Amino acid sequence: MKVPVAGDIGCYNLGTLPPFNAQHTMGAMGASVGVLHGMGLSGLPEPAVCTIGDGTFFHAGVAPLLNMVHNKGKGTVIIMDNRTTAMTGHQDNPGLSRRSVGTVEPVDIAGLCRACGVEKVLTADAFDSKEVRKALEECTAYDGVSVLITRGDCVFVSRSPKPARVVDADKCIACGKCIQSGCPSVVLSDAVHPKTGKRKARIEPVTCVGCGVCAQICPVPRHLRPGTTHKERIHETTRFPHHRGRRAGNHPRQRRARRSRAPAQLRREEIRHPRAGRARRLRGQPHHLERKRPRAHDRPGLRRLLHELRMARGPAPAWPPTRTP
């Protein structure tokens, strides 16, 4: 479908520029609904749509939607519900049950849109291309304001990772359909199709989350088979064996956990660090019994090197510098 798309502000703006060209405008938070209202009043031959995230819709999209319904506008508002506010750092929004002080009942986006006066409200799985296309065609054919809610967890907050897809280079026909999907994990490989001379596709196993969109649009979907899971990929690509299968963070809790599992010699070496006072207090060892780390100016070799550098540099220049005629 080729329709004019009014874009809001968010991570989906990465698809505005070529080669994707997924949006035609880009504005502030909530501006896409107002631009869509103007597109509907301008008399465009194609049905217009706009895109907005769930966090942005709660923040600044409800008011323009009310205005659009009140003034008898026409267009389809696509609310992309990815269960987070990804643009500003994955903060919670009213559409989630969790918050900083506990859990609450989440706000139903579909019910909120119906309460605003929207009669046509549909929901589709964001990772099911056929379902999204069918719902979009139904919404754009409606004479009035319609809302399409596409639901799918953001890849950075999803708690159910799936195995990455693997491309069978022998069966790939190098059509480029998977590249046009806009997925950053689908890239071109060095393999070339013998008849067309085009480069075949491959999938980066580290960044792929196994959503399966590429397999849905591929004309030969059998060559896109599931591969290893995200945890197995971390296990294969991690350098240190004792860090495999888990994140090696630098949080104080994670450092304490690593110290408790480390041998005694490693704990003694770690305690010599200047910021190891917390580790000393945790184990109850007195401060004056610990061996202090020697400073830079206490080392004869480093002191001699600094002296040689000062002598080679010469005297300090005069200040303020004089201007030469």
C-alpha cells in the first residue's frame, strides 16, 4: 500500500530516509495526529495515515485525537504499542501494569480511543504482516476517524526471546524482499546468485530476535530456518568462560557476587584497588592492615621519565604570548 504517512517523533523515524521512505513528515510529540487531520481536510486522493507510539500517545496524542473526532476529520491513526517508551530510555507509561512504586491496572488504549469517540478501533499483532495489512486496509476504507493498534514488545524489553533466523545460501534467490523489510539484522552477504549476479542475504545472529517478519515476506521461506537462542549466542560469543550466559555488569551487587565466587588470591588483588574500601568493610577487615597501592610519584622509574620529559620540553613559554609583527 502506498499512502501518505505523517510521522511523529520516536525510534520509528529511523525509517523516514531512503531506502525505506516509510514516512513523509516528522514532527514533535503528538504532531502526527494534527498533521493527519490536515491531510484529511486537504482532499488527497489517497487515504492518509499517521504513526505514533504508545508512550507518545499518552503524553501528547489524546488531545489531537479528540480534536480530530470533534471536527469530523478523516484518517487512520496507527498507534504502535511496543510496551515501553523507547525513545527516551524505556520508561514506563500508563499502558503498563508496572510502575516505580508497585503495580496498577494498565490503561486500555482501545477503550481510551473509543471513549474519545472513535468508532473504528482495530488491534493487530505487529509481527504478523498479513494481519496488519488486513486491518490497515479495513481502517483506511472507513469514512471517518479510525485507529489501528499494533502490539508487539520492543526487542529491548521482550522477556521471550526467540531463536535467530538463519539463511540457507544455497536456496536464497537474492530477490531482496527481506532487505526491504527494514530489519537491521538482514544484510547482504558475499555470496552471489549465479544467474542474476545479485548478492544474497544473510542474518546477523547477534542482533536478530527471531520475530519472523523476514520469513513472512520471503517468496522462499523454507531457507529461513530458526537458529540458536539469544542466550546460546551470548554463550558462544562471550570471551570469558565464567561470564558466559550472563551479563558481566559493573553494579556493586554484581561486583560483590563475583568476589564471592572468585578465588582468595583474586579477592586479595581486588582489595588493593583505591576504591576497594567498600569491599574491606563487607568482609570486616581493618583498613590499616591492608596493603596500599603505590602512587605514581612513588615509583622511581616513572619519576625519572617525568623529569626527562620536562627537560626535553624546555622552559615554559611566556604568558601572555607576544604578537609578532
